[in-house]
Amino acid sequence: MALNTKYRTDEPEIMDDFAMEGEILRDALDKIAKINQLLGGNKLTLQGVQDLLPANPNEIVIVDVGCGNGDMLRTLAEFGLKNNLKFKLIGIDANNFTVSHAKQLSENYPNISYLCQDIFSKEFLDVKYDIILCTLTLHHFKDDEIVYLLNTFYTTATIGIVINDLQRSAIAYRLFQGLCFVFQLNAMSREDGLVSILRGFKKEELVAFSKKLNFSKYKIHWRWAFRYQWIISKI
């Protein structure tokens, strides 16, 4: 049967339930991180951060919203250490179980901390940062919510925003079905992954968001594994 990807779906994902916890969620978080590593997703976000970094920076505060198990923050911590960069890294997720799991995995990284917050809350507005990351998170929201969030991110960040998210594509959908078999993903990961692709984006939609929000300096690149790298700079 033909798959229609013309419009973003509003179908919810199981992981959107912030009260969810347990071994199934832990397994899903860790496998998502592993797949993201193998398909170059972490590299894509890291390249975006490198693109935004000023010359000879002092301490840079980087926030990762929807941080999952914290894998991207640990990648950044290791990159900073290797390149003599002073990073203060903050992971934010609305699920307390997810935050606890990320904290446990990041015990050996003193410059990483975590907050359990809803990014639509008043508390989130008090978080200060230079660069904000949104890796495989933006597609979870509806268009009006995305406009609100991007406006908040842009207003607060001193340097910019790095977004790494899915292309909405029938080919990506079919390839992910094969990936589910290879990685033996659990039922929740399979279902959410397929919905995620249908909640992903076309390039013209990202351009439209940029124009609506009057972003003057931004770049949108298609990258392998059917991703878009969207870098928004304020400097």
C-alpha cells in the first residue's frame, strides 16, 4: 500500500507519556542512542556545535532538550576534553525515569548535569545557555508548538541552535522497518520509530519556520540516514 507523507501526522508516540518508566523504556532509550551513533546522528549534532563555536571561547553552556539517555552530552564532554574546550552541559527531559537513567550513565562526567523539566514550563524559561541542541526531539511537537519553542530557544541562546531531525520520507519509513528487524527493537521502539518518521519534516517546512521566525542566519542540510541538520546562528 502506498504511504502518504505529504503532511505531518498528529499520531502520538508511546514515549510521549512522561510518566512512563521501566525496562522497556530503558531498552528503547539505549537502542535509540546506539542507532543514532551508528547512523552518524551524534556526529551530525557535534558538527553543528563546531560550526557555531566562536574562536577561543571561554566556558560554553550547552543544553540538550529531550536528552534521552544523555549519549549526545557524553559525546560532547569527550570532544571538549580532547580539544581543551570548557563545556558546561545540561540535559533536560520531562520524564523523571529517563533523567535518572541518564544521570547514572553520566556519573563519570563532572561537567554534565540533568534537569527533569517540561520545556513548556515557566521553569525552563529560567535556564540560560549559549547553544541549545534539539536532536530527534522537535518532531514530537505540533507546528504551533514548534514555533513557540524555536522562538524561546532563539531568544534565550546567546550563540545559536542546532537541530537534528528526521526527514519525512516513504523510503526512510521502509528502511526503518528493516532496521527494526536487524536491531531486534521492542514493539514500542518499532511503533514509535515509524510514527516519528511520519512526524518528521520536509525541507520546505523548515525553511517556512525560519522565515516565520525571521531567522537571518541559518543553514539546512540533508544528511545521510534521512536527517536534516538545521543550524541557526545569532552571531
